[in-house]
Amino acid sequence: AQSVTQLGSHVSVSEGALVLLRCNYSSSVPPYLFWYVQYPNQGLQLLLKYTSAATLVKGINGFEAEFKKSETSFHLTKPSAHMSDAAEYFCAVWEGGSEKLVFGKGMKLTVNP
Amino acid sequence: NAGVTQTPKFRVLKTGQSMTLLCAQDMNHEYMYWYRQDPGMGLRLIHYSVGEGTTAKGEVPDGYNVSRLKKQNFLLGLESAAPSQTSVYFCASSYRGHTEAFFGQGTRLTVV
């Protein structure tokens, strides 16, 4: 069965600093991978997704993620954090065999002024 | 364009009571999902549906039932609520499993 691992639950960065959120996946077949963001008291919304067309995926709000098959990773980055990036970020995987969309435990990002 | 609408937004239940959460989508999506979100646990899949009339179990299905009689609606039922079911419940839908999932605003359920 597919799964995603997001190590840690909270990361804190200064405004203007690099944001790096890690995600490792487990899948028996080439997966579809996603990053979602959740702002306080809201549902989730899509940041970006990997569908095998390109290993470097650009998303909204300046975020991007790189798919590395050899490392089974799909880490999310943003060169310069903004206060408005404070939110919880979820990595997710969908595998055709199981038809399930499975999420990681999430990572809460705090941005300090 | 309403997207995904969850009803109700808040509910307090007593242990043993039953209730149904309604999820409605107006995007003609095939796939629909019910998740629960608990602190430190992320989103855990309860049940899902890949089309009208179909349902399947997710990671944490015990204590819940679902129905998808109409393509646009996905109902989540709690037959006998327990305090362990206190959570925030999210519904999501997508055109296909590998396409973007759209989420509702959530239902905050407290079981006392």
C-alpha cells in the first residue's frame, strides 16, 4: 500500500529564509504526488502535483517540488518565506491500483518576522 | 460555483447518538472522499467512492458508514457516536483519482 512520510510536525523559519519541507513516499508503482496547504480553519487547497511529466514541478505562491525516484522523495521548497506562508502543509500520494488518496501527517510552518 | 459543501459545519453529539454528515459537490466529479483530521495524525481516510453507487473502506472505517446514491452527494454516517470520533471531518472530490482534489470547509464534531 502507498504511504507518505513527513518527518517532524513543525518547522520555523525567518521571513526571507529558505523553506524546505520533506516528504518521502512508498509506492509499488509510479505514483502521483501532491502537496496541499491548509490555512487556519479552512479546507485544503492544492499547491502542486507531480504526474511524471517533469521531475521539477512549480506550484502556486512560489513553491516548487522535485521528484527524486532514487530517493523516493518529493520535497517542497520556496526560496524566500513570506509571512503569508504560515500554514500547515500536507504531502499526499495517489496510486492507481488502490484508488486511494493518502496524506502524510502534515507539517506546520511558522514564519517569524 | 459552490464547489464542495459540507453540512453541518459544527455539531455536538452525546455518546450513542447517530448522525449523518452530508457532502455535496457540483463539479460532476467521480471520486469522493471522507477524511478525519486529528492533531498530530494528519488526514486519515475513512471511506471513499470512485463513482455513483460505489464505496470502499479507507484507513479508519470502523464506526462509520457511507452511501453514494447520487453522484453529487456522499454521506457519512455515525450509527452510535463515541468520544473517539470527536474530530474535524473533511470531504473532498476529484474528477479522477490522480487529479486535483477539492475540499470542503470541514465539519467540527464533538462527542460528549
